Amino acid sequence: MQQLRLSRSILIQLLVVILALIALASYFSDTLNMIYFSNQQTSAGFALNGLIVVLFLLGMIRVVWLLLAYDREEKALMRCQHNMDSGPDILLDHVDAASMIALRVSMMESMRLKHAPIHHQAMAATLLATESTRTGLVRFIHKIMILCGVLGTIISLSIALFGASNMLDNAVSSGGMGMVIHGMSTALSTTMSAILCYLVLAYFLAAIQNLQTRLLARVEEFTSMHLLPLYQLSEESISQHAVDLVREAHQFMQAINEQLNHLNMASLTEEIQHSRLQSERIHEENKIQLQQQHEDSKAQLESLAATIKDGFRLPGA
């Protein structure tokens, strides 16, 4: 089972946070309506809270876009690792050409063809600088979010002081008191909005930075373990390669010697068997010849004995 990628995990957390915020807003709808929409004498509260919300949404859209982009980067890196296990010839098969790992492989391949030295530290520093600029907008919105809340508080307090001044000038003025209440309510709402948006954005900014660090570490680890030995030739790698070749040649010669010894033993055994069979055959032939000579000698002796008996007229047995 394939392990869940970190970018997808953060996207799931973002979805859970959005659903939780919607549920809380629905549950405390009366309180939020009283804080944000009641006693609004001017449009300052809507403008300030709208500015905070627009900045927050802009930051969150950028967060989602970065998470989707890093999800593609993780997918490309995992695919490249799988291709490396299968063989270096299909290293970039079905890998996004615009991904970090594909650009790294293309860069190292180009440097190898140009016979240029490969500096891993320089490539790592360049990639880190490039990726750090992608979160610039989110970091900027995260830093100014509290300042927007402070700005809303200052403007709201200024409105409240203006209402208090009118109330003092007119001794008793419902309009002045309403302006004071409106200013204090706006100060509360803008500060609360800015703090909530700041906390949510801070959490996901930290998550993206963590994801970015882990992804860059995996890219550099893959480069060190697989790409550098494949594309870079150094004195140490050449020496190690020569040692490996000598070791493989020694093992190959041992295997050949064992095969030759096995063949020689088999040939010697076959020759001995053949010699034994040939000796047995010669022995049988000699035995047959001796028997034939014995039969011939016996016949000759019997013929000679009969001739002598006939010549000397000897009586037979």
C-alpha cells in the first residue's frame, strides 16, 4: 500500500479546518451577527474586516496552489525512485518534465555531456533559493495580518473618540453614544478577525515550510545516493569501480577454473572408463584367441598321434 503523501495530508487538514470554521460560524451565528453587523454607524467595520478577509483568502488560495504543486512534485519523485529501481535507462519515464527532480536530472545530464564538474552544493543552494521565493506572498500576508488588526483597532478607536467628542459637545447625544459603541465594536471585530486569520495562516505556512524542507531533503538525498554515482566521475568512484571490476573478473576466473576442472575430471573419468572397456575387450579377444590356439594345438596333437599309430602299427587304446 502506497504511503499517503504529506501534501495530501495537509490538504485534508485544511478541509477539516474549513469545515470546523463553518460549523462554529453556524453555531455562533447570533454572536457573530451582533459583533460584525449590529450598531454599524459607518462602513469602516465592513471595509476593515473585508480587507482582512480578502488578504486571508488570497493567502489561503496561494497555500492550496502550493500544496497541489508540491503534491505533483512528490508524485514525480516517487515515480523517479521507482524507475531507478527498475533501471537507469527509464529514469524519467512518466515523470513530469517541469518537476524538480526532472530538472535536476536534465541539468546533471547536460553537465555530464559537457564534461563539466558537478557541484552538488551549488545545485542544492540554487534549488533552495528558488523554492523559498514561492512562499513569499504567504509570508507577507502572514506578517501584515496582525498589523491589519492593529490598524482596524486604531481606526475604530479614532471613530469611538470622535463619537465621544460629539457626545461631550452636545451633553447628551444618542448619535455620539452610538458612534462610541460602533467604534468599540469595530475594534473588537477587526482584532478578532485578524488574530483568527493570523493563527490559521501561521499553521498552514509552517506546514508548507515543513513540507518544502522534507521535499528538498528527499530530492538532495536522491541526488546523493543515485544521481551523483550515475553522472559524476571522481577519483574515488573510478578507484572503487576498478576494484569492483577486478573483483568481478576474479570471480569470473574462479568460475571458469571450476568449470574447466569439472570438464577435465569428466573427460578423465570418461577416458578411464573407455580404457577399461577397451582393456576388457582386448582381454576377451586374447582369451578367445588363446582358446582357439588351444583347440588348434589339441587337434594337431591328435592328428599327429593318429599318424604315429598308423605308421608304427601301434595298437589303439
